[in-house]
Amino acid sequence: MEADNIDCALVQEPHSYRSSLPGYPSTYDFFYDPNSDIIKAAIIVRSRHLSTFIDYKNTDYNMVTLEVITGSTAFTLFSYYFEPSKNID
């Protein structure tokens, strides 16, 4: 993320261990369902200059909803993992 100057990454099927995401710098912020043993979707934020607010009402093991504010602009980020064995309709 640093080499490509990426501030936010929407990740599906991240490598997880005991309900955490190992292997990233401790300065990164991670957003996923902390109550789930299985993590299928996450949002990783590198920049400390962004304000973030997770929407726990719309977050579970396979989706994460995060509001990111930079300056006077707000973005809603949504990371979703579609199970290949389930229909999406």
C-alpha cells in the first residue's frame, strides 16, 4: 500500500488468524466484524489523516461499511465478499 501510495484498501478473503489480520504495520487501521471467527471482508486504512466511522449495523463476516471523511468530503466505502456457492439475486 505504501509503495503505491494507497490510503484505503477494500479486501475480500484477507489472511486472518484468530479474528485478526496479521502481517500489516501496526500503524494501519483495520475494519471488519470483530465478533466473527471468519473474516471474508475488510477495509484497511493506511492514512492517519482520514477520519473513519464504521457502521456496525451494516457490518458482518462478509461485509464492511465505513464512512471516510477527508476535508469537507465524505465517502462511504463498502467491501463485500460474494460467496461463490450462493446466488446473489
